[in-house]
Amino acid sequence: MSLADLLYTLIPNTWFRKLSKLYYKTLKKMTRKITEEQFVQLLTERLDVQKGDTVFVHSAMSKLNIAFSPQRLLEILLEQVGEEGTLLFPCWHYIGRAETYLRNPDSVFDVRNSVTTLGYLNRLAMEYPGAQRSMHPTVSVCAIGKRAEELVATHHLDLYPCGEQSPWYKMLSHPAKVIGLGEKLVSLSFVHCVEDVMKDEFPIQTLSDTPIEGKVVDYQGDIIMVSTLYPLPDIQQRNVVRFFYDNISKKGGGQFKFKGSNYFRVDARHLFDEMVILARKGITIYGKF
């Protein structure tokens, strides 16, 4: 485990964010920017993104030291997966806990117009011609490419946010990767797919007993009510990085640094299968049970 990972577990989150911001500001001043050629090589050789892949992308543009625009970054990602591939991006539109959002009577998710709070690249993806966005009220996902509609169309029909009707699980039917650009494994949303698919078989309860309805404005402009379970407060006590270091094979995934910035790569099917086996032994990102 790196010094940064250790600090993340030891100091208050606000302090860590300030130190992180200072680090990346200094990095951009002192380090040469990554060229397009270098980035394509990184995608191919270390992140293992290939033609035809389905790739779920987590990103933090402020932590990437690249010599090209976010628009060009999106184009490169699309070129890398090709016409047969698909990109997915997390695009929820609020800040804070899902339960707090759902219990606010003024909360409305407009699938066409609600702006994501998860970064500029994700916003560009939402605006890309042909992009599809799932109608889940708390964990909406945007998809671009051949399988976009297939992956997001039924997300809002599942009580479990990352359940069998969600893009996270549906992408397992295809060659699927999850990558982090400027992000560490702490940002990996896919880890919750195992919990939501295993349901009561998972060693601990991570979601509420009863659902809450969220108000959604659909693609036709009609208001629909979508029921969803929401994460319990206790699940914030987790250590994804330590879980990976201690339990997950290299084939499942891992994180690394390149020219000072963080990246991670996950093979979705391998990780899912490994996490199911571990969960049946009581080993989870929340500890051992």
C-alpha cells in the first residue's frame, strides 16, 4: 500500500483532499504532459482497452496531466473501443447521500437535462450524439456506442441500484473493463454490483430494507416514480484498496501511477467472480464476517 493510500485511511477526508489538490497542482507544473501517443499506448498496454470492449470509465480531469483537451480524450476513448465497443460513465446528478436526496420532496431527476456532478468528461459524454442515459434516480449511467441502449434501458426497473438490470451487471455479458483515469480504486463503483446481485447471500446488509420512490422526468417529458433501495450509512466504512491488495488477483485488476497520476484497471468478469467467491467466505470490502 502506498503512502497516499495509508494517509487516506488515517487523516480526515477534508485534509486529504487539500493535500491531493496541492500535489496535482504541483505535479502539473513540474512534469511533462502526457501526449496523445503516450495515452493511447497507456490505454492499450496497461489499461488493456481493446476494440469491441465495453468500458466503464471513472475519471478526474483535474488529476490528469494530459497535453490535449477533454473533448479529445473522449474521442480517443471512442476510437480505442471502435464501432463495436461501448463506453459507460457514472452520471448521477446530486451531491451527498442517496437517502437524503430521495427524502427531499423537491428532488427531481430529469434524464435529459439534469447535469451530472461527477466531472467534465462525464458531462461531455452525456452531450455526445447518440448517448443514452439510464433513468435510475440516484445512480444514473450514461452510455455511448453499440450496446448503449441495451445496457441502460432497464436500469430503473431494478430495486437494487447495481442489480441485474443495471449497466454494471449487464456489461458482464460482453468483454468488459472498468478503468480509472486520474482515479484510484476507491472510486470503483463496480464493487457494489456483487452486493446487489447476491442480495441476502452477501455477508452483511448494505442497502435499506424498504425502497423509496424517486421522481424522474423521462425521455418523453413525463414524470414517473422509480422505486429504489438506498445505501445504509455504515457502508462508508470500507477499504477497497486494501481489499484489492490482500485478495484480488492481477487478472482481476489493480491500480498504478503513470507520470504522477493514478490509474486503475479492472476486468469486470474476473473481479465479479473473485468477489463472489470471497463474499461466500465472509471477505468483503467492509471487512471479514
